[in-house]
Amino acid sequence: MNKKIASGIYKVNVVKMELKGSKNDDPMVSIWFKVVPQGKYTNKLIFMNQVITEGYQIHIVNELLRSLTENLTDVDIEFINYPQYSKLLDDVVKKIRNKFIYLLDYRQNTKGYKLFKIVKTFDVKEKGSNLNVKITK
């Protein structure tokens, strides 16, 4: 049985990012974060699913994408249309997967909505990167 992941800060790798249809067939961005070795949640997935039919919803995803790509100079996060955004998501995941580890602050607000914030980025190739940073909850 897949245990629900508690709110907290986790070291994660981005493994998947796509534009797909929601249950109601609305356009939705889906991002899969995989917890890197960290106790009982090692290799568990954290899913971020955000419908993007309204401007504020696109803004939420854009801000997360910008925080995931802040160490890259060749990525421009902008929504023009759905086909372009789908390609952007593909491009972003190819550029960051297995190249960066992120500290993800994963919470639920008082209304039960999941909140995702990148606290820190580690370049996995960078010598001296402290990927063994201690996480406190």
C-alpha cells in the first residue's frame, strides 16, 4: 500500500513533467517528484497536478518552473498556448532531470490545497555539493 507523504521538506528529483487532461478533461500540468534517499519516504513519489484554465493557475505553474530552472540561462518560462506549453514542459524536464536535486517544501494550506515550493537547488555534478544536508521537519 502506498503511504501518503506527510507535509515537510524533501530532497527530490523531478522525474516527469507533462501537460495532460484532468478528470474533467481540462488542461492540467502534472509534475512527478521522486524523494531521493531520505528515510521512510525514499523513492516515494510526490505529485503536483495543477489545472491551467485560468491565469492565476498558469502563474502558479510558471513560478514553480522558474524556481526549478533558476540555474539555467537558456530557458524562458512563458505560456503562449497549450501546444507551446506542452513543449516547454518537455524541454524543461529534459534539462533538469538527473542534473539537479531540489529541496521541496511540500505542504497543504488550510483549504486542503497542496503547496509546492523549491527551497534550494543542488547541481549533482558540482563538486562539494552537500546533498547529504540534514532535513528538519
